[in-house]
Amino acid sequence: MSPRSDHHSRHGQTAQPVDDRLAFWARQAGELDWDTEWSEVLDWSDAPFARWFTGGKLNVAYNCVDRHVAAGHGDQVAFHWEGEPGDTRTITYAELRREVCRTANALLSLGLRAGDRVAIQLPMIPEAVFAMLACARLGLPHSVVFGGFSPAALQSRIEDAGARLLITSDGQYRRGRVEPMKANTDEATRDTPGVEHVLVVRRTGTDVPWTEGRDLWWHELVDVQSDRHEPEAFDAEHPLFILYTSGTTGRPKGILHTSGGYLTQAACTHRTVFGLDPDTDVYWCTADIGWITGHSYIVYGPLANRTTSVLYEGTPNTPHEGRHFEIIEKYGVSVYYTAPTLIRTFMKWGEDIPARHDLSSIRVLGSVGEPINPEAWRWYREHIGAGRAPVVDTWWQTETGAVMIAPSPDSPSFKPGSAQTPVPGISAKVVDDQGVEVAKGESGYLVLDQPWPSMLRGVWGDDDRYRQTYWARFAAQRYYFAGDGARYDDDGDIWLLGRVDDVMNVSGHRISTSEVESALVSHPAVAEAAVVGASDATTGQAIVAFVILREGAGGEVSVDGLREHVAREIGPIAKPRRILVVPELPKTRSGKIMRRLLRDVAENRQVGDVSTLADASVMDRIHAGLADAS
Ligand code: PRX
């Protein structure tokens, strides 16, 4: 048998004929409440621009909230919210509906109309969910920006999306401290005339700068609104949100997601990957709402499935390293979904910490964001999952919108470190340079060879970039290029191997090397910079930068000053772990920086093949310079 047919026979999903796949997704979409039935499941005639459930109309917020209340579940808890300082709030579906209606009425009172964009930068507080759902209810695409992003990063996202409203808070709690938020967003909106209003949630009670006429307090505007609002149905392809993510160039891409297909796949995967039972499970996804995991698996998927969730505002070690386990015990969390970087941090803190808590409620564990190393997988199962809970490793991306590859929770054979198989309705392949599927035991590039309902619909305002980034690499086959390396094992199961492009993965956050390089060279003392991701036992990768200083700048600039500069330009998550000042950078004859060699230096390895360097002695000079400096 050829390797190709081999895979087909093993992966039921891969072998699934197109008609069956479409019928599968039509059944999944049928779990939602539609105002108008769709006429066609998939229109791929304008590929790579997909249209799912064409002609169908629905309201996403109605599906996440009102229909559960209408079905008699108004008293069910939607969120058990835990604030970092220990304050709590329990929000039932009935209350969620009232809050979302009030927020929607407030946004209407500001003159916002379907299609207008709203930027949101908020901590993990209930208002973040109310704001997202109010936008969805009114057909206002939201752009949520992670709270750790700098004013400059927020500004560029506000401008790119053309947001009319920004929703933020006075401050936020970070590791027991109160940090400003409004002061930063004010800096971001200094030169964004398109932002007509800034709606501010009072969270920390700190003093804030105020622009009369533009700034509005949430409690003054929203709380006085009617808690009734009739939702309007929008086209299945109406934009739901834009979420910016790092690509291989300096400028982040606004990934566009739409309504019907996105909600269908977010809900379906949430239900099937975790085997979720809305009547008995208590679910907790520890991501931040500013990332896609927060969108799909804190807000849209779980709410569409009428889930009872935990929403936690703070960091895992505030006020102590057992905080997550305390929360699991307190609410009887049965499904816990987190990232390998946190699992490795728990490992460092020690297994005696979870052992002090009753974690017997745990039924399923999930992992997302980066490849999970087998050691972390085993520790997770043993110390959080009592040695019996299945660990589902879920592979997906901001662009895919929802989980694409994951073992089934009742899989007979879990493999620590492997995401294993495409989920039902999804098809993925590992291919070589030419786009030909590789044999078992071999590695190559991960591609998605069939469109899927929650796929990105484009890059906001840049169709060409969408085509170039995702569809040009395997244009002949019309495969979506994920940017990840992958391998089939001898059973044909998929193992993810990390990015094959210049995107780093630091604690599950995607950061492009060129984004950090641009930040560094924007410093007056830096002439040139090259950035690589070096392996790190806890964060997966750590950012290591090599910089050439401008003539005469040597004495005036400190490495710490440069690190702070990057944090100011992008955000603390992009701060390089190490910055090495070097006399030169290794380049090919065509002037391309050879990052592979720099990675060797960053990871303290013997430097590899230097034969393609324009000047083979560069590496010796770099080493000599570093030896002098240390
Ligand atoms: O490299 C893959 C890695 O994270 C990238 C997507 O990052 P982002 O869009 O920020 O979304 C993260 C959360 C969905 C992928 O290209 N990645 C994500 N999950 C896994 C993973 N790598 C290996 N195994 C995973 N389970």
C-alpha cells in the first residue's frame, strides 16, 4: 500500500468524502439557532475566500445567551468569576443576558451601527465578556487587544481596524499590584481621531486622566440602560471579530473571523474534544481573553454549549503558587484547559503544591499553544489528573479559529506529546516541499487540505497578504500552509514540531523575530539586530537578540535599556531574555541573516555549517567578542 492510501485508511476523517464532511458540518450548524436557514453549506468558488452556510442568518450573542434562558436555563451559572484580590461574582445565564442587553443598548446610544469596529483592552473581568457579546449582538466586529500590549501596539491595532470605540478599564491587578490601564490607552489614542469615545470600566478605583466629552464611565453609561434588547439576525458571513497575530513580517495581521461557521466549529470542537456535558461539567480555560483561545474557548464555544465556566482574573502565583488548585477545588472544576508553559512552571514549583488540594473533580485535561513535551504531559496527568484523566493536546491557530487536531477524549491510546488526529470534519496532511504527502515515520510541513467552517476569512484590509501568507506556498494543490513542521509516526498519528518560519513561540505567545528586530532598530543606538528563539525549558522558546551598536553609542546604552525599549514598543511579553552585542551578523552572499547559526550561539552549541556565509570568519569574531564581554 502506498503511504498515501495508508493514511487514508487510518484516519477516518482524512478519508471522509467531501459530501460527508459537509453533511457533518451541516448537522453541527443545526445545533445552533438560525433565523434563516442556509442554502449552501460551503461556497468555495472564490477560493481561498470561503463562505460557509451561505444565505443563513443568525445572531451569535442570542445563540450564546438568550436561547439558553428561553430554554429554561436562566438560573444556570455561566461564569464563576474570581478576581485576583479575592473578590468574586457569580453570573447566571439570565444575568448574563441582562448585562449583554444593557451593554448593547449603551453601544447603540453612542451611535454605533452594524459593521463599526470596537477595540477592547480589558483585564479578565466579566465586562470583557459583556463587551464582546454586546458587539456580537449588534454586528460590531470587535478587536480585543491583550492587556499586556504596549500603547504603541494598541495604537497600530486601533488604526488598522479603524475602531470608533475603545473599551478599557482604569487599571488592572497584576501580581497583587495595581497597574494603570487607562493611562496607557490614553497614550495609544492620542493620535487616533477615529476613536470617538473611550468607555472605561472602574476596576481598581485608581485616578485616571479624563478627556471630557470623549471618555465615559461604564457604570454611568451601561448600568442605567434597559436590560431588554431584541437581537437582529446577521448573515452567516458577517464579520464577528478581528484578532491581530504576529506573522513573519514586522506588521501584525488582523485575522478576520465571521459568524456562522466560526460559532459552529468553536461549539462543536468544545463539545467533542472535551466530551462536555453542560449539566454536570465545570469548565476552566486559563487563557486570556486577548488571545484566540480566550475568544473560542472562554467566550463563544463554551457559551454556545451552555457551559458553566470559571473565569479568573489573576496570575497563577498570586497570592500563592497554589491559586489554580485552590480554584479547581473550590468550584469542582472538571475540565481544565491550559498551556504547556504553565504546566512546566507548576513542575518547577513542585508537586507538593497541587497535592495539598482535592483535585478529584478533574475529568479531562487540555493543552494548547505549543508542543507539549512528554515529560510535562506525564506530570500533568499524574499530578493534576490523578493519573487517570485523559490529556488532550489540541493543535490549532488564531487563523484556524478552533481546534483542528486533537486526540478524542475516549481514545484508547494516548500518546504523550502528540496531537494525533484531525478532529471530525477536518482534514490535515504532512507534506514535503513539493506538497506530496510524506510516508509514515517522516516529517514535513503541516497543511490543511480542505476548507473548514471556522477558517479565517482573510487578513483585515489586505487580501493579497492573505493569499501570499497562507496559500502561495502550496498554490498548485490549494493547501493552507500552517507554518508548522510536523511528523507522522509509524501509526500515521501527527506530532507537531514547532514553527518552520520566523515566528517564535514564547510561553505560548506568538511573536515574530522581525517584530522584535524592528523594535530594536527603532532605538537610536542600534544599527542592526537579529533575533532568534532559543529553546527554553519553561517558556518553550526565549527571545535572544544579537545587536550591532551604532558607532560611538557603546558607552551610552545598556542592554537593560534596550530590553525596556522593546517592552515599551511591543509589550513585556516581547522583551528579549538576552541581548548580545556583536560586531557583525552572519549573512549569506545575498545578504540574508543566517539565524540558524545565531540559534547555535544562543543555545550554546557548536556552530553548524558556515559554508554559505559571505565571510566564514564572522562567527569566530562573534564568539571572540562575546568571550571578551563575559
Ligand atoms: O506553532 C503552533 C503553536 O501555536 C501556533 C499558533 O499560535 P496562535 O495563533 O497564537 O494560537 C495559539 C492557540 C491556538 C501554531 O502555529 N501551537 C498551538 N497549539 C499547539 C501548537 N504547537 C504544537 N502543539 C499544539 N497543541
